Amino acid sequence: DSGVTQTPKHLITATGQRVTLRCSPRSGDLSVYWYQQSLDQGLQFLIQYYNGEERAKGNILERFSAQQFPDLHSELNLSSLELGDSALYFCASSPRPATSFYEQYFGPGTRLTVT
Amino acid sequence: DQQVKQNSPSLSVQEGRISILNCDYTNSMFDYFLWYKKYPAEGPTFLISISSIKDKNEDGRFTVFLNKSAKHLSLHIVPSQPGDSAVYFCAASAFGNQFYFGTGTSLTVIP
């Protein structure tokens, strides 16, 4: 158990809908990262927050947004969902703002299926 | 554009033998590399790392080798055990920026 929790575990929704994925980082970790893993793809970095502020942005679509709240939990909002958004979405946390020389701890993921 | 590549989607090894997982990268600015292990229905877990100032890092049965001139790293598991059966991801970052992950290699250790 990494100490990172993600809810829900599974989510099935229809195209055009909007969903919210939630992540609680390890106790004391200030950085939260979101990743997308599609079929046969590696983990694609989406976005990072550090202590409530956006720190880095990766391949995140404009239809997706995220935020980190004062209690450090984070939410990833996916809107106008398309079939291609079906994927595993992972959240990871780390104590530091930068990734240098420090690993990230991953949650179990949320499996999103868009039908 | 995939900056970190794992060209072998799967690997099968007999228990007790060596497992060698390979990873290639294209960005010469990468200065930190990690290997993660992932079991089904779980998130990736950190396994071992290496910085670009080293060419080898060892942790028990796991050794990571880095060949900067070839932009190649490898993970050696000796001896392999059935519990090592999992998907292994390599990842790389430059100057503390985002991590780039490979697509993973599924290792099966046959008892």
C-alpha cells in the first residue's frame, strides 16, 4: 500500500459526459501528479500540482482540468468525454516539488470506460 | 514522440535465471532514471533508480545499468523468482522536470 488513494476504482460513462477523479496523496506529500495509461501506452504525464498550485503541465487535453485543494487532495476533471479517453488514470505523490532524485508513489488507479 | 522506449512487450524467464529488461531513450538531457514494477490492479511501485553520474546501481537482486553513450539502460534481476512476474516500466527525467515512461515489459518467471 503506497498510501495514495484514488476513487472511484472503476467508472463507466457515456460519450459527452463529465467525470471527476479524486486522489488523496500520502500523508505529508505536497506534490500530486496525474498520469493517463491507455491501452499499449506508457504512462503519459498529464499535470502536476505542488501545494495547491499548478507546477507542470504535460500532454493534458483542454477538455481536462485539475486542481489541488487546501487539504492537498486533488481532482482531475474530464469533460466532453470521447471513446479514446478510456484509460487507466493514475495519481502519484511525492514530498518535493521537483522530480529530481526522488521517486513518486502511485495510487491504484481509476479505470475509466467511455461507451 | 516516445522519448523512452521499451521494445520488448514481454519476457519469459525460468525461475533462478537472470531476467534482463531493456530500455532506450532519446533525450540526452535525461539525468535521472527509475524502474517501476506494476502488478495487475495496482499502481506502479518504485523499484530502483540511477542518476546519470553513475553507470550501475545495485539493490539486492536488482541491478540497473546505465550506458549514456548508447542511451540505454537495463534492469537485471538475479535470481528471478515467480513473485517478480509483473510489468516493469522504465522512466526518465531531466533536471527535475516531468517523468517520461516507457510502455512497459511484462515479465513472466516460470517456476
